Amino acid sequence: MNLKLLNIFYELGVHIGEPTNKLYPVNSFFISGTRNNLHIINLEITIFFTRKACRFLKFIGSKNNHLFFYYSNLNLLDKKLVSFFVYHIYKNNHSFVFNTWKHGLLSNFNMQALDILFDLFPEKKKTNYNFNFTSLLFRLIFFSFKTKEIGIDWFKHLKLIKKYWRFFTFYCFFKNLNVVPDVSIIINSNKMITPIKECNSLKIPVVGLVDTDTNIKYFTYPIPSNDNSFLISSFFFLLFMNSYSHGSLSNLENY
């Protein structure tokens, strides 16, 4: 038993589950009791599953595989807090979604992105889209002028090509998700099972926090935990990133 980790979990409130009227029976094995009409999560079981998930992410890091992060509530937080997540994900060339999940986002994304890039870069013929931020910006400005028809005001024209500028806005996500990710990390699914089921259908392993009112069976590497706290989400996010980094470093040391 790691007493230091146990104390950290206790201080963060990892053990505090949802109200007693919200419970999936399959989750009962990691509940140690109730207090003030709230389920209490057994932290010993949480530590066991945390170690298991971290070992898996360390292995994934040793292969330099691609991670995909989903945090549904992040856009409700302060921009400085959002930048904290974006910075760590972006510098490691992983992909993310912080907005409401749309059906088919992972399974349909590749074709949607390719269609947009083909419109912007027709000379590449959907073979290799290796571009940087600046070239994409200038190509989009050129595309905006080129496609504007005479007699149509700019406001109406920009509405017609909104999807291209929207693509550019989320460039830091789109540029990395040109292939199906190897692992999906669900920080807070906001009780939405759709993204997890989509990952399951694509055979993508899912690592994530599972509260007492979330069905644990859809997660490949579940971690029983309170999933409503930003501090807890931040802690596990850094833990996951560090595990992945340790795997990457161990791979470099072998050369």
C-alpha cells in the first residue's frame, strides 16, 4: 500500500462518489460504504487500478503511440486553466476534444478533414498533407478571396466557408488526429457514454476516471474516482502524461 498516494487521494477527495441514488450495480465492488448520502470509493482499489493504467501508458509511451484526450467540461473553465491542458497535450503532439461530443467524431473525422484539406490544397491530391500553421493561414486567406463570387458581400461569403475557418481555429487538434488514435483518455465524460462506445467500436483502449454513476464495463483501464473535480482531473492528467513520458524516455535510453 502506497500511503503517500493514499493521502494525496484522500486530500483531493478522490474517494467521494455520487449520491446513493445514483449507482451502477457493476460498480459496487469498489464502494466501501456511504456517508451523508454519498458513496465512498475504496481508495485501495483506486490505487490498484491507477498503477495498472500507468503501467499501460508507460508501455504506450515506449512505442511512441498516439494519445487522444477528451474532457467535456473544460470549455467551461477559465482560459488559463484550459491553456494548462492544451500546452501539455500540444507539445507532445497528441490530440484532444474539449467540446460536446458529436456522433462519429473519431470514425468520420479522417474523411471530413481530408475533404477540407483537399479543397485548400488540391495540388496534393489527398496524398500527403504536411503543412505548418503559417502555410495553412495564408492558404485559407487565399482560398477566401479566390472563392468569393462577385455581388456577394463578405459577411455572407464567410458564412458559406465557415467550416474552413472553423477547421483552422481547431488546427492544433486536427493536425494531429490524421489517424485513429492508439489510446483514448477520458478525463470527464460528463456521463456521456457515446465517446466511450465509439472508441470501443474502433477497438481503441479507453483509460479514464469512473465515478459511481458511470458504467465501468466500457473502460479498458478504469480508475474508480470522483470525476467532478478539476483538481482531481488535473492530477490524473499529469500522472498519465508523466507515465507516457517515462515510457518514451526509456525507449530513448535503449538506443
